Amino acid sequence: MARDDRAEPGAEEALPMLRWLRILVTSLAAVMGIGVLAIVALLWLRLSEAPLPDLPDQIVLPEGATAAAVTFARDWIVVVTEAGEILLYDQQGRLKDQASVP
């Protein structure tokens, strides 16, 4: 005669726990799926943005300097060189101030 698993003692108590486990696993899969979609959406949004603007033509860097970062403010343009110098230009491209990073 075949053995009936439903007749074992404690089988009735195990079924609600299995149902709870199935709900937890399904919820985890759904949350992970949403997370992957969110990461893909953020990457798509960030990588599809326009590239940063180039250094304006009216700005002339000192001899041998290469721009590492450019910040456009309302009244001036700040250029940080690869050597660690901070150059402050006005909107017309005239050098107003220069500082070195310690």
C-alpha cells in the first residue's frame, strides 16, 4: 500500500509555512526584478544625456596646462588643471585669479 504524506503528524502545520515561504520567494523575485529595471532605467537616463560642454574658445589656458574640470558659474568660469591649479575667468575669457591646490 502506498504511503500517504498527508497522514503524517505535523503535515497540516507545515503547509501554512510552505505557503508563507512561497509568498516570500515570489516577493523577493518581484523586488529584484523591479530593482534590475530601475538600474537599467537609471543607466539609460544617465548615459543618454548630452555630453558636458567643452571649454569655450575665448579661454586661453597657460602654456602646458590641460583642463581637468570646468565649472560654469553665473559670472565666471572656473578651470581646474591637471597640475592642480585653479583658474578663474570672467565671461569674456580674461583670467581674473589663479590659485594652487596644496
